[in-house]
Amino acid sequence: MVTVKMLKPYYVKTEEKYIRIILAYQYFSIIMNKNIYQFIPVKSTEVRINRKTKKIENTEDVFAFQKEKEVLTISMSQLVSVPGFLEMLHRIAESYYLPEDTEVVSEQQRALDQLISELEHENVKRLIDNAIDNQDKETFLELTNTLKPK
């Protein structure tokens, strides 16, 4: 079984569409069969994450790890299944993700606010009708003063 011992970026590069987590020798290591293997930059050297979807884009890349003269290669698709690997990556990348589409959120909020306002207005009208039915002049006057003209 493979586990991640350490995962730190050498540096993080952001582009319009991607976050590139660049890996280097002493910043990434795994444990396999109780042996520690250090990342070596002979094959792939980065993890590319889509800033909007937060998904890893370079799943076909292969990473190399070395312990003395022994070299292991592990594909990104295998690394993704290693416990804790995705969590570590997302912790590194989270401050670089694009915020959710605020225009859509604010449009939804405006529609919700309008609906609530209309429901409150209709509720006041029902309460006024109820005050008239009960001949409650005080409540009637109070409610008509709070009713905003439409």
C-alpha cells in the first residue's frame, strides 16, 4: 500500500484556467512497503488543476520516485486513489480556486428577495382583511401604515 509522507509544492503557478502545482525533489515523498521514496523530476513535474471545476487535468501523467537505486513510477490516476493525496492537493490549491460565479448567485438572491417581498406584501393584505372582518380598527390602521404601495 502506498501512502503520502509529504507533499509540498516547490512553487504554485496560476494561469487563467489552471493552477499548476510544481513538484521538486525534497518536497514530495511516499511510503511503500515501509520504505520512503523521494520524488524525482524525470517524468512529470506538476499537478495541473482546473481553477473552476477543481479537478485534476493531467491524470495520464506519470511520476517517478526513488529510494537508492530503485525507481518506482506511479501514474496520477493511481496517486489520486492514495489516501490523503487529494486532500493535500486541495489544501495547497484552495486559495487559488476561482470564486463561484457571483453574478449568478446575486441574480438568484435578487429573485429570492423579490419573492419574499411579494409574500410579505400579500400577507399584510390578508391581515388587513382579517382586521376588517374582526372590526379591529387599531390593527387595521397599524397594518395600512406598514403597507408599502406597489
